[in-house]
Amino acid sequence: MTVQTADGRVNTRAAIITVPDGFSRADAFTYVFDQFKADYGTSLTVVFFDLQPNKL
């Protein structure tokens, strides 16, 4: 996920997350976005979000 703050700062994070069965894409988005809100506040714009399975 990449976010931009109201003052123009941009931050990108990429990680592997382990989620419980039944976790939806929306749940994953909220889980990651909440981490950004905790660090940067609530005035954020999501620039990019991608969710892929971690398997070949």
C-alpha cells in the first residue's frame, strides 16, 4: 500500500501478512490502512493497494 499525507509525504509498505480464514480483501485493506492511520493520522489518501496470494 502507498499513501500520501495531507502535507505531501508519501509512504509505501510491502509485507506478507497472515490472515485468518474468512478474512476478506476489504478486511485486509482495513488492517493495513489502520496501521498507516496509527502512524500518520487520519488524513490520508491511498495511492496504491495490491493484494496477492503468497504462493506460486
